[in-house]
Amino acid sequence: MRSGAGHLRPAPSVRRAPARRPGVRKDSSRSPRRLVAVFVLLALAFGGIGARLVMLQVIQYPEFARLAAAQRQRDLVFPPHRGAIFDRNGESLGISVELQTVFTDPSQVENAYEAAAKLAPVLRIPRRELEEKLAAPNQFQYLVRQVSPRKAEQVEALELPGIYVKPEPKRMYPGGRLASQLIGFVNIDGDALEGIELQYDHILRGTPGRMTLEQDPHGRPLPQADFVYRPALPGESLYLTIDSELQSITENALRQAMITYSAEAASAIIMRPRSGEILAVANMPDFEPSKFPKSTPRERRNSAIVDNYEPGSAFKLVTAAAVMEEGIFKPRSSFSVPDEIQVADRVIHDSHSHVIEEMTLAEIIKDSSNVGTVKLALELGADKLDEWIRRFGFGSKTGLDFPGEAGGIVLDREDWWGSSIGTVPLGQGIAVTPLQMIGAYSALANRGIGVEPKIVHSVMESDGDRQPSPHAARNRVVSGKTARRMVKILTDAVGEGTGIRAQIPGYTVAGKTGTAQKPLPTGGYGKSYIASFAGFVPAKKPEIAIIVTLDEPSPIWGGSTAAPTFSAIGTAALRYLGVAPNSNAERAAAEIEQDAAEQPQTYD
């Protein structure tokens, strides 16, 4: 039964909180971790950017700065004016003249075909060849070098983009072949390659100039940009001791000698004994320095300075001077001289057979007796002979500043073999240079005092002042007494001995012949010879010393070939130098003999 209380309603639902499982709580740190992760990522990103900026702006900055500068900067180098080379009298031997060089930056050439077509008739170069250079994948190409200023003006008048003209010096040699092996040469880039040009390049070359400017992408200078200009500093000039006229005399005489005696090569030197100044140094065959690529190595060799040879009998002066200086013998000391002598395993002969002769020391040298010279050397001894060879300057360089100077070949005393005491005094088994030989003869001509040879007279600085080169070093080789004795002996060798064809009318000449077999590369000797003559004139008061060497002449004898060549050079040289002839040649010879007479030994 229903009551009157009305309809029944369901009880209102009650929302209950979800029951929590045991041991599980809400993570209140999730949001901060996300922030840390984001922060770390951002820090890494900014760190990477910072590291990259450090790499670009600090570590790699110099490289990128260089690349940027290369795009906007243009560096122009101006070659310096190379110093000139003159002879002692101011005659030009090597000078530089300013010409023009045409070059291109292919990246700035607008139309290679059209530009080549316009340049070809001006430069006289095939159009196709020019077009290849104008289209090259680089920023620099030479088109033509060292052309006349007039031709350069014609190129500039075309106003072609990417075509430029710059000054460039060219080395000229006004004397042509004159002293070519001595002067040397430079290549088209101005690099010194041989001779005086190379030896004194540090004086001659000067300092290049430089201009740095900024340009736009088309290569046009930016007018308000900074630029740096440093002018080129010219090189200093050299005055040599060489006399062009004497050089020409010597070269002409050697050319004639090669023709007359069918020689393979020839060399000669003229020197002042008192000062060591070299007045001429010549070699044949020679070459044209301005056309050096067409020459051979032999033509370019200054053989008088850089080549060794066995001197033969001209070397006998060492033994003769040594035994007198040591007090072992005098010029009139007498010897029994057969025509052959046994020395260890060798038999040494005179140049001609003869019966046993009584000969003085002076006669041994005058007549160039091999056997007599060996007998002198045996009395001197090997140790003393070695000592005197080196005292005369053999076995070491002379001190002349020239590239490639040879020092000769002198065996150490402990390397001598049994027969060396017999061969070395005769100029075999030893090698010298013509420069060393003329130095030895000059020492006798200069009263026993050796003077270091010199080739540079003075240096002219950029302001025009000339600074003389230092005086040559001097050293006592033999006493004045021994020198006078040797002068008398060498005068007799020319007056009535093997050097008779070296005589010069009106003058007394002192000197000695040499004829030596050329050693074979495989050892031993062949049938080729070098003939030589070394001496000085006038004998009493020498003005010049001269040496001549002829390679494989016909006939082979120094007295028949080198001696007359010496006479030809000496005759012309004395006339040019204005050396007065002896008023009485016999009287001059007598004075020389008197000077060589027995006197107290002096050292001056």
C-alpha cells in the first residue's frame, strides 16, 4: 500500500575520488626535466654556433681574409734595374734596358676570339695561339715578353679588357762574345745563372718594387681605396779589372791559334804580377750570352778557372825554386844527366836520347830535362816537395770570387806511390788550373811575393760613388834572391832554350814551356796532349804575366804552339799598354844575370 508521502526518488549519486593504488604517487618533477632538456639542446646549438664562429673568425680568419683580399686586391711587382758590369775603363760589358711585357688576365677578357684577332697583327703571333692563352682557366698569362715600347703603345691603344702592359728589363751584352764565359748571363726572368752575373748577383740584382691596390670584380682600381707603393731599388754596378781591348787581343790570338794548330780548345790569362789584377781571361770556343740557350756546356765553361789539367814541364819551376830556397843547390850546381832514370817501377826519359851530359841546374830547366829535374827532386825529398807544391798555392783555390773555381788535384803525401817523386816534379800525376799556374809565375815575377788574383776593381753604389775592392792578399812564397835566380833561368829558357818562340822583339821574356799527356778517364795516358807556355814580360820589371794552354794542338809541343801564341798576345798587349821596349835587349839580359848573382838572402 502506498503512503501519501508522494513518489519515491532515487537517492542522489555521490562522486567518489578514484581509489589510489598502494605505492603510486603523482610525478611532480616531469615539467622541470623537460625544461632542462630544452636548455641543454639550446646550449649545444648555441655552443656549436659559437664554435663555428670561433673557427671562422679566429682559427680560419687568416685564410678567409687572404681569399677575400685576393678577390679585391691586386699585387703588382716591379722588377728592379739590374746593375751594370763595366771593364776597368768604363766600357759596358753587361747592361739592362727597359722593355715592355704584354700579359693578360683571362678572367677579364670579354671575347677571346675578337681580342686575339686584334692582337695578332700587332704582336705578330698566330691568332689561334693568342686565343688559347686568352681563354685559359687562370688569372695570368704572358702574351709576349720584352717588346719595344712602341709595340706596347700599340697594344694599349686597342683598349682591350684584360690585356695589360708592364715594364720589364732585359739584359744586354754590348760586347757580344767578349769575355762571355767570365761575364756569364741571366735568363729572361732576370735570374743569374753563370759567371760574374751569378757570383755577384746579390750586388747587381737590386730590390723589386711593389704596389698593392683594391679593385672591383672587373679588375678596375677602386679610386678611394687604400694602396701601398714601394719603389724598386736599383742594383749596384761592378767595375772589373778586365780591359776590353786586352780581352779582345787575347781572344783573337786564341781563335787564330786554334786555326793554325788545329787545337780543340784554348785558354789564356793576362795578369798584373804586382797587383794580382786579371786584365784578360779568355777561352775558345766561346758563346753569345744573349743567345745562351743555343750554346753548349763546353762553350760556356771558363776553363782557365774551372778546369784542371796536368801542366807538364811548366811545373818544373817548383822543384828548381825549392832546391835553391832550401840551400841544396845553386843555379851553377853541376849534375851528370843521362837520358833516362829508373824511379821505382817507372823509367823516365828525356824528350830526346843523348849521352850522359854535365848540366847545371839552370841548364836543366832551360833545356827542360826530365831526368835532371827528377835528380833535383830526389835530393829535395818527397816531403819537402809536397810542402813546396802547396806553398806555391797548388792544391787549393786561389781566392778568386768565381763560381766553380777548381782547386787542382794534389794527392796527400801519404797517398803518393813509389814513382810519384819522379812524375810529380815533371807535372804528371798532379792537376792544376791555368789560374794557379799564372799565380806561381807571377810570384817569381813579383820578387817572390804571391798576390791573390782579383777580378773586381770597384763597386759603384746607387748614388754614383765608387768603392774600390779590398787590396789583394799577399804572401811570401820564396825569397827575393831565389826569385831573381829563377827569373834569370826562365829568361835563358826563352832566350836560348825550349821557349825561344815566345820571344818578343825589343823585350826580355821569362817563361817556361809545358807539354803534357792528357790522362784517360779509365787511367793511364793516351795520345792527346795539352801544350802550354807561362811567363812574364819585361823580365826585369814585369808588367804582365801571361799563360796560354792549347788542347790537342798539332804539333803537340808547347814550344811550337803555345809559345808563339804567348808572343802574339804579349806583343800586342805591350804595345797597347805603352810599355817601352828595352833600349838594349842584351844589356837588359845582363842586368837580369847580375841581379841573380850571389847576394845575401833577403826577405822583403
